[in-house]
Amino acid sequence: MRKPWQTTRQLTPPAAAASLGRMFTIIGGDGKEYGPVTADQIRAWIAGGRANLDTKAKAVGTEEWRRLGDFSEFAPGGGVPPVTTSVPPFAAPGAPLPGAFAATPATPELADRISRLGAALLDGLLASVAVIPGLLLMGPAFVALITAAARGEQPDFNEIGGASVVLGALAAGAGWFVQFVIQVWMISTRGQSIGKRLLGIRIVKFADHSNPGFLHGWFLRNFVRGVIQMVPYIGFFFALVDLAFIFGEQRRCLHDLIAGTKVVKA
């Protein structure tokens, strides 16, 4: 038996076919993808003010993002009547429509292992490049230091030029620190190191695919791992186990499990 406040509008066969024929994925106000959902569900969101004709969407099976208003299902005056829902007559202002936002964010695709390895190698290469100017300032003094260290001898700074060693060391340290700050900032704000950005992958929280931030993206994921790896014997074993975990179904290294993160395609 239909309740007094319920109304039902019958869609004509052509309209019904149009509304049920395609599924859509939309981009919500939080920047996440929602879908796939039916055209009727999107009309309910529009009626509730949770979407509008300028909201970006794509039809399932296509890769082109367009305005909702550009689709025939939602075009003004398109002749497709909006679906109606049963709403109590005394519903509070702003109360959510039944079934609104029932869709869950689309799950991003996991990054492949080769891309993750490549990103790590690129980040290591960039850190090395950052200290090269300082090493060049040292010039022959740097070679003399390495030679003395290899022989187990105490270097004579008066002979090799102590000033150039100090200046070069400061320049190398400054170069490394600048790239370090940039990397931490990018991971905290974007979930991407420079290497990951170049290869089109990013770090997200495992639970909701959101940006990991400083705590999960760098502190728990990188700093804690680095501290553990400095412990004699334990650090070496941890590094091996950490790498082995990437061959699991979820492709999550041990440091991903510690931080509650995973790496996906951007």
C-alpha cells in the first residue's frame, strides 16, 4: 500500500531505456570518483543539491570527462523526467535523500612493481646529483680524503686544503638538504616523491585512498623504516623482509603495512 506522501511517476519506455542504458562515474566535491551509478541516482543527487549540470562525469566504458549537462540524460529540456523518491512530508531541511551517496569511491589501480622500483632508483639518483656540486668544489681534496680513508690513515688537512674540504662539504650538505625538504613536502602534500611523480604513481592511505599526509606518507613510511634499518643485524633482515612483501597480492611493502598506505597509479 502506498503511503500518502509517496508519489510515483511512470517513465515512458523510451525514457526508461535511456535512463537505464548507461552507468556513470562522477567527480564529487571532495575530488573523489563516485560510481558507477545510474542516471536516476545522479538525478536524485542533483535534486538534493549534491551535484549540478557542471559536475564532471564520464559514462562507463569511456574515458572522456564531460559536464553532466552535456549528456542527453541530464540535458535541460531533454524530455527525461526526473526520478522521484519517497520523502516524508516533514523531513528536516537539508535531510539527505534516501540512497544518496550510496556509491563508493572508485578503487584506484595498484602501481606495478617495476614503476615502484624505478621511482626509488630515480629518488636515489636525484639525492646523489644534489651533492655533486659540493664534491666538485672539493676537487682533488675529495679524492685525497677517500684515498686516506681507504688506507686507514689520518688525512693531512693542511696538505689537501682544509678550506676547500669545508666549503665543499657545506655545499654538498646544502644540496642534499634542499632535495630532502622538497621530497618530504611533495610526499606530504601530494603523496608523491619526485620519482613517483615522474612515473605516474602515488602513495595513498590504504583505508580510504586519501592523501597520506606527513604522518603516514613520510614519518611512518620512511623515517621509521630508516631508523629500524640502522639497527645492526635487525636492520638488514628488516630490509629483506620489507622488499619481499611487495610480491604479495596487495603489493604492499612492510613499510606500507606500518604506515597504513599503498601505492597506486596516479
